Amino acid sequence: MISPANRRMILIAALVLALDQFTKNMVLRFLGPREDKIILDGFFKLVNWGNTGAAWSLFRDRNAILAWVSAAALVGLILWRRHFHVQVLLGQISLGLICGGIAGNLVDRITTRHQVVDFLRFYLYTRNGVEIGFPAFNVADSAICAGVGLLILISCREDSAAPSRPAPEARTEN
């Protein structure tokens, strides 16, 4: 039988995966490769950018290796989930977000796409009219970042709530 905590993590991961794949499919349906659609001029646009690397296109053209690393990370998180604060609701949410995000990008890497579809782009124009901005990302990336942020928050809260150990007493010789 699956515990309520595991059911919550599975549900969250499934929702993230479904939303991620739905949004990527909509982008692929309505935008051609490297095409964009300005939503707020000078701030936000939808793009259709393929990424064969990791965050910020690190390890570009290493899709197969990154797929194996993602699969191993996903299996590791599932096997060792009890070490990630899953006894508290925020821990369950964070692990669900991380697993769903990894699964979403892994689906992209191992299907016919062979690259992760990034489509959310925040940017600004410089005085020269040159566009600078945050690298494009997707729902899966957002879920992973939010999940990791929650884990850090939980860890910090636990560290600050843990009672401090008294310093060992110095021995004096008589």
C-alpha cells in the first residue's frame, strides 16, 4: 500500500509532468523553431528554443549523457526519499516538484525531441537596443528550482529549530 506522503509526492510529480508536457506541446504546436511571440515588449516573450545541454546551455550537445544523469538522479531521489524531509508536507511538495521537473525534462530528452524545449524568456533592452535577459526555461525547470528552494528552506528551519548542544565541560585535574 502506498502511504499518504508518497501519494502526495506522486500526485504533485504527475501534475508537474502533465503541465510541463502540455505547455511544451502548445509551444511546439504554435511556434516554429527559434520563433518567438512577444507578450510584454521589453520584458517577456514566449520562445521555442531547444536545449541539448543543462541549465544555461551548459554541456551543450550532451543530451544522451544528461538523460542518463537525469534518470539516475530521479531513481536516487525515489530510493532515498526518506532523507529529504518527506515526513513534513513541505518536504513532500518539494520532492514532488523536483521529481516531476526531472521527469518532464527527461521525457523531452528521450523522445523524438532529443532536446529540452525552453519557452519562457524574460529580458530587457539595453540603451543600444540589444536584448539581454535570463536564459529561457520551462515549467519543469521552474518546478525543480522551487522544489530545491523549499528543501533549503526546510533545512534552514530545522537547523534553527534544533536545540544547540551544550559545549563539553573542560576537565580539571586536581
